Amino acid sequence: MAPRPIFVHGAGGSATTWQHQEPRFEGCYVLALPGHAMGTAFSTVGAYAEWTAHAIREIPGSRVVVGHSMGGAIALQLALDHPELVDGLVIIASGPRLFVPDAAFDLARTDLPAECERLLRKGWVDPDDATIADEVAQMVEGGQETLLSDYAACRSFDVTDRLDEVRVPVLIVAGSADQLTPMEFSEELARGLPQSIQVAVPNAGHWVMKERPATVDLLIAGFLARLELSGD
């Protein structure tokens, strides 16, 4: 059976994060994390990883977890805590640790739409106003507590010293102009993971899978094909 991609969105995101990828990968699973928009969000990556483990345990066949930003952190934690559930990883715009400045927490508490717009404009290379307005509306719908919980989860995440424990093949994808999770985070991942391939997508930011969907889809498809042919 061909490897089955399981998509995990990032902080403040939702299943719509993967709107370009879902129709491309037949039989894929797209997860909506708790609080995004149903339920209550968690404040640690570990808790999200445990929820994800429960959600994917009954999915048959080879599983490749594809995570963006905080979703990439969740994928890494899942591979560490439940290696039996993961046959490969695609880590997009993420790292072995994540950073959220105090100013982001403060603005999210006082003016959620303004924080969402700041985050999104910083995360795209050349966004148009209509796209940003639509993305802001989706993020605001998730709610203030969800974004703050996600920020707390990101800030407390650090598996730098455990990367050598990840024993599955990993594709690392980064936008070359990502201002939220700079290239140095991806490079740190590549140095620490025993089986990794790192690719930088030119002229793309943090939401590289939305800005350059055809490129990211091709990279994911090639990685899945490699796993299928190698039998990993």
C-alpha cells in the first residue's frame, strides 16, 4: 500500500490550511486539531501529539505525517513518543524549537484581528489584501484562547537534544524568505535528524504550501514515491 499522508496544521490554523494539498493527494487525511474550531485547544505540543496519536492509530498502511509550523513540531513529537505510528515525516516551515515573542502574546490578548493580520502579513512574501482578509477571518474564527494556547505550545517546544532519536526518513521544506521560522531552524533540523532531506523553496514565506502549492505538492509526492519504492 502506498504511503498515506496525514496533514497537521499549525498555530491558529485549521483543516483549510491544506486546501491546495487535499485534492492532490487521494486518500489523505487532514486533521483539525482541538480548538480549531471545535473543542478546546491544548497548550503543549505533547498534548497535541497524544491527541494526534489517538486520531491516526486506526489509519491503515504506511503513515507519513505532514506538519506545518506547530504542526511540524507535533509531527516530530509524535515520531519521538509513538514511533510505531510514523513511517515518515514532512516538516514544513518548522524546527526543533519554535519562538513566539512577548509582543505577539500581548497583541493577541488585546486585539486578536490585529495580531492575526500581523502574523499573516509577516508570513507571506507578497500578499494581496483580499487573501490576507480571508486568512485573517479564518484565524479569528478559531478564537483568542486557541491562538494563545497555540503560542504557549510553540514557546515551550524544544526537542533539539532528541533529534537523533527520530529514525524515519524526513523531508524538510522551508520558504527561503520565511520571517516567522527562519531558514536556520530548518538547517538545525537537517543537521540533527539522521535521515533527512532539506529543500528551500525560493521566494516563499512561512505559508509556503499556500504560496507555492505546485512546488510543495511535487516535493511531497516525490518523497512519498521514494518511500514506496524503498519500502521504508
